[in-house]
Amino acid sequence: MSQIPTVGKIVNYTQPEDEEPIGGQCTHAAIVTRVFAGDIVDLTVFFPRQAPQPRSDVPSFAGMTNGHWSWPERVA
């Protein structure tokens, strides 16, 4: 069973490869703020030592030029 993104879910946001890592990392916590058709979402991203920042029309597909989101790894 695959998960479906909904408003309020916590996801990981991975910055585009051409962007300088923020806080020494490329993946950051984010909250889904809007869901579009398919797996395209708007996010509020939490970067280290910065105010939360919005990201629009973020796909779930790895390797996209504008970054992408993914589900956090499950820890048993």
C-alpha cells in the first residue's frame, strides 16, 4: 500500500543539485501545505537556523531540477 500526500504530512525535501547545501545538508524536513494532481505538492521547508520557507509545485520524482520530496525512512 503506497502512501498518499495530504495536507499536514511531514516529508523530506531534497534541494536541487545545483543549489548550495543549506546547513551542510541537502535534505530537510518539510510539511505538505497543498496537494495537486498526482504527487505534486506545495511545502513549507524547515532549513537549519533559518525561517521556514515555501516551495511550490514540488514533485516526488528524484532528480528533478527544482528539487523533490520523499517520505521519511521508516525506523522500526
